[in-house]
Amino acid sequence: MLAAQAALTTCLAARPSRSASLSLGALGLAMSGGYLVEKEFRSALSPGGWNLAVTPIAAAGFALALAMAVLGLRAMPDT
């Protein structure tokens, strides 16, 4: 997943690409779903599982994956 994310990001940095953008969005969507099904993630965000080291990293990772999904899947002009 990380290699795909790096390759797609590199492609978008070089030039706009609808397919690369949509692929990154789909990858972000898959990553967001993956966070939600992980028991450790749900535990880290539950009131009894708060940990100063783990909880902020888990929340940031989920937020960034969700942002990648939203930004990649939104309507983009054909290029």
C-alpha cells in the first residue's frame, strides 16, 4: 500500500491525472475502512484505552487516510 501511495503521489506531482487521483482516493477509502475494523484502533479511541503515545497517532492516521479518500474521490476535471 505504501509503494502504491508513493507511486501515485509521484505521478500526481508530475502532472494532474484523474486515474491517479481516483486510485489514491480508493486507497484512502480502503485504509480508512482498515482503521475502523482494527480492534487496536477502536481500543485506542475508546475512553478506557486512551494512551498519550498511541491515541494521537491512531487518530491522525485515520484522519489523514480519510482526507486522502475525500480529496482523491471528489470530482476532478478530465485531464
